[in-house]
Amino acid sequence: MASTTGKDAIEGMEELRDASEPTPAPEREKNPEQEKADQHAKAEGFASEAAYQDYLHAVAEDAPIEEIVVDIEREELERQIEDVRAQINNLRARLHIIRHQAGSVVEENIRWADASAHAQLGAYPWLKLSGAMVAAFLVGKALQRLPFGSLVTAAAPLVIAAARERGR
């Protein structure tokens, strides 16, 4: 089955060109749109966009032209516009509901976290939690000041002696 797209669709494409037409000189710098058009033309099997356009014009001349008259009355257009407006209003209402629900979810999560803290720590849970963090910090600082090296050196013979006694 023969292809209906590409160069092979019309035989003798060279004959369709006017012999007096000069071939366009190649452009030195192409803009991105021209490069994209040339890539499209090459994908369709043509050497350049100009050859692709010539092909399209030749096909258009051979194609039968039928007049298709579409008569949409003004009332139909107005009805369609009203339908679109109604859909937009519906979407706005849904978006408003979703925003309201999202706000409610955030508020409920805050209430749950507060209730959970009260259930675990009693009255003033955030104050108690802050106090525990300060206490942990102070204990850590105190442990850093202790001379663990000399304590381990003093305790090592005792630990070794206890281990020997167990081993016997």
C-alpha cells in the first residue's frame, strides 16, 4: 500500500514548481521556530520546510473543495456560554469547600496535639516539656565537667579484681 504522506504522495513534484522561481538561498542563521519547522519537515520526509510547503500547496490544489457551512445560532452560543459559566461557578464552590475543609483539618490536628499533650503530661504540658528540655541540657553540661578519665582509672582495678573472683 502506497504512503499518502511524504514525497512519494505526488509523482513529479518537480514539475509542479514554476521553473522561473528562484530557489531560496540557505539562511545562515535560523531562528528557533525555523529550525523546529525544518525538523518537522525532515520528519515528514522532506529536505526543507520550503519543500514541505510546496507539497502542501500542491495537495491543496488537487483536493476537492466542499463548502461546509456551520450555522450556530446566537441562542446556542449563549447557552454554551451559560453552561461554561455554571461549571466555573460550580468549581469555585467546590474549591471554597475544599479550602474550608483543609482549614478544619489543620485546626483539628492542633486540637488533637494539644489534647494529647494534656493527656500525657497533665496541666501546662508545654511548660513541663520545656522544663524537661532545660533539665536535660543542664544534666548534659554537668556530665561534661565530670572527670570520667580519672574515675575509670581508679575503678579499673576494682572491676578487674571482681571479674577474676567470678572467674574462679
